Amino acid sequence: MSSTLSLRVRDLTFSYGDRVVFSGLDLTAAAGRRIGLVGENGAGKSTLLRLLARLEQPQAGLVEGGGDIGFLHQELPFPGSARVADVLDDALAEIRAAATRLETLSERLAARPDDEAALAEYGHVLEWAQAHDLWDADRRATLVRTGLGLGDVDLDRPLASLSGGQRARLALAALLIRAPETLLLDEPTNHLDDNALAFLERHLAGLSGIVVLSSHDRVFLDAVCTDIVDLDPALGGPVRYGGRYSDYLAAKRAERARWEQRYTEEQDELKRLRHAVAVTARDINHDRAPGDNAKMAYDYKGGRVQKQISRRIRNAQQRLAELERDQVPRPPAPLRFAPPPGRSRPDDRLAVSVRKVEVPGRVRLAELDVTASARLLVTGGNGAGKSTLLQLLAGRLRPAAGTVHRAPGIRVGLLEQDVTFADPARTPRELYGAATGERAPSLASLGLLAPRDVNRPVGTLSVGQRRRLALAILLAEPPDVLLLDEPTNHISLTLAEELSDALDDAPSAVVIASHDRWLRRGWSGAELALPAA
């Protein structure tokens, strides 16, 4: 791969209608760099990838370089009747054509060594072949198919017979086999199991070209990326952080600490300046008229002192006005779970008990006790019954056999994967107000929904926005037992980090079902692994 390879963005501006996504964006990626894009949902990660792939045109600015660019499409550009082999052959077509051309040019040069045109073309094709690792292409194709869990898929199978996950993995495999100089990947970890994820991490980390990607998988970002670009518009524009995702988190924590320190220092100075201006002004602007002797003393030396005091007042007033105008805003309060009513800390009383429950074909469990201070992570493959177990604990599903007992007075709350509300015409503000008491914090103060969304009908909100609203209701009126089904799905990485921190200190019992590898890796509580039903 050429060391001069680079992908450059200069002064990029892009908008959808009246919503500005980027304004004046600059970004450079060199060979060997693997850049992860993070930011709030809607910050423009997918849009930027499409702009880099030249699938969208900016209103202003420049996107250039990158050499041979490969973009991961969510759907294969083949008819359903095409075979798996057709997709793989298409991925290798350019490489095989280059191999054939090199052979032809070699024969031509053997016959005519002084053919300058053939020599120049040979050098150009050879450089391309080296950049695309031509001589390892067939072995790479086999490794990629196997690594992504497609090794056992018959090459003659039509695409229409594959599952959605298999088609997505085949699209990724085709792109990796083609080996473009620049890879643009939007959520490439979807539909991958742990083994396939581990393979993809190793494969991308070993590439010498450019990789730009977005992903909600924090373990993946940590294993692959050399740089993180935060597109969060609240930062005043994209910010680039060198290092892995772990390094990015450390930098963000340091930024937060500096923000809090500056805010505290500025508030202290504002308090001091207001006091100084008020007290000093009161002391020198009293209403008592001076006597004759005092007038003489004032005329002799007091006037100079009075001018100095007045100058100090003016300076303090000027500094106060500047600080009030330019002061940093209060750092937003991090996500926190309030204690359930009447309880300030967790205790060890039994909250929910399960005995010999079974839902045929979905879950079977002999025994489970959840105390009011429990921290339990439920794991297992797809179909193991994680969501079903949470539904049983919440009382939303009755078992075919066995019992689920909830202690008297225990409130259980469930955050489902797909949240629905009975009346899609109602707004988040109305639903939140109806579900919470007068003492609950305002919906806007929780930072879970953008101000523009709190008065929209919930039927128009995305899955992620509806989950944020349901989470807000749980935050405001916390139950004794908090059940969370894949809580980090459909939320930003920032919110996922805040949620993880909040759960560590939650005064309720917490039971989580999750595939999130980052959450699982940092989990310090108990774990229940469900076997396949």
C-alpha cells in the first residue's frame, strides 16, 4: 500500500433541507489509520461515510483522494436468483483481470524489452496488484468466508434462500475479499457472532490502507481504531482524538473534569465580583455630606483615593459583565437513577423469586432469586430466552409451568427492546407528565430527548427515541426492580457510557439482558447464562 495514500476532506458543508449536518468540516486519513466515527444519533456518521464514498454530494467543500474506495452497502447489488459464487467471483473479478493483464504484459515485454508503453502499463498494474494483495487473493477469500461464518454455505445457493444476516455477512465478505485501498464501513458488526467479530477485528487491524467506520460496538472500536472522531454537534464541531476508544473515553473524562473545574472557578469569581461591586459601591456612595474639615482633607488627598476606588469599581464591573457574557454553561448532570420512593439505599430482602418455570420453546429455568440489591446480567445466544425471562419477571407473561413470585409492595419496571405506546398521537411531554409525579425532574433536564422531539407525536419517533422516553419515565419514577432488555441498543455511545455508570450506583435491583460486549466485559455483578431453549 502506498505511503502517500490519503483521504482528505476540506471545508465540507452538507445539509438536509434546513438541518445543517456539517459546516466547515476538515478531516484527513492517511494509510494505516483506522478512524472510528462516534456521536449522538443523527450527528451525521452515515452521511459522512456516504460523502467519503462520493454517494452524496456536499453543498460546499471538497472530498478527494482515498485511491480505490470500497463502501459497505447494506443490500447486495445482485438479484435473488444470483448464487453465492457469483458474488464472490464478482469480488475477485478485478484482481483476476489484473493477474491476466500482468501475464499478458510479461509475455509482451519478454518479446520486446524496449516497449516503453508496455513497461509503463506493467508498472501501473503491478502497483495496483500489490496494493490489492493480488497474490494472496484466493487464500484471503477462503479465510474471509470462514472467518465470517460463511464457510459452510453452499456456493451454489441462491441469494434469496439466505437469511438477512447471511446476506449482510456475504456483502461484508465480498468487500474484504476485493481489498480496496480505503474501506468505508457503516455498522459492519451487525449480524456477527463473537467469533466473526474477533475475525473482523484482526483482519481490519492488519490492513495497511485506510479504514473509516462507525459502530455501536465499543469493544470493536477499541480493538480496531487508531483514531476516534467525535461528531457530536454539542462540541462545536468534530473533534479528533488519537488512540483507541479507551483513550477517547479517558480524554472525555478529563475534558469533563476541566469543564466542571472551570465552571466552579467562574461561579466563585462571579460571586466575588458581585459582592465586591455591591459592597464597595455602597461604602463610597453613602448619602452623608462631609463636614468642612473633611472637605479640606478630601480636597488635599481624598480625591486621589476616591478616583482609585472608582476605577476599581469600574474594572470589577467590566470584568463582571465580561464573565457573565462569556461564562461556560453548567455541565449537564450525568444520568442517575433516583431511589424508589421510601428507600434511600438497596437492601437484601427478596424481591422476586422464580421456581421451575417453563415457556415451551422459549425458556426453562429451575430457580432464581432476585434481591432488592441484586446486580444480575443475563446472557445467552439468540433464542436462549433472555427477553422471555425478563417478561416473566415483570409479570407481563405467564409461565406454562412453575411460579414467579413478587414480594408485596415491590414495583418492577421493564425497558423493552421495542417500546410502543398505546396512543401514538400523544407527545413525550404528555406521556412523561402522566406517568410521573409533580416532583419528578423535567423531561428536558434529563437530556434523553432533543427539545425538538418532546412535543412530537410518539408515533413519529424512532425506536431509539421511544426507548429514551421509556428510560426517562423509569428514571423519574424508579421501580424496586429494574429490568433492562438490551439497554444499549439504539442509543448513542455517550448515553451508553452514562447508563453503565448510573447502573453501578442504582439503588434498585438491576437485571440486564445484553449482547453488548463492552457492558459484559466490565460487568462486576452476578451472571446467569441461559442455555439454548
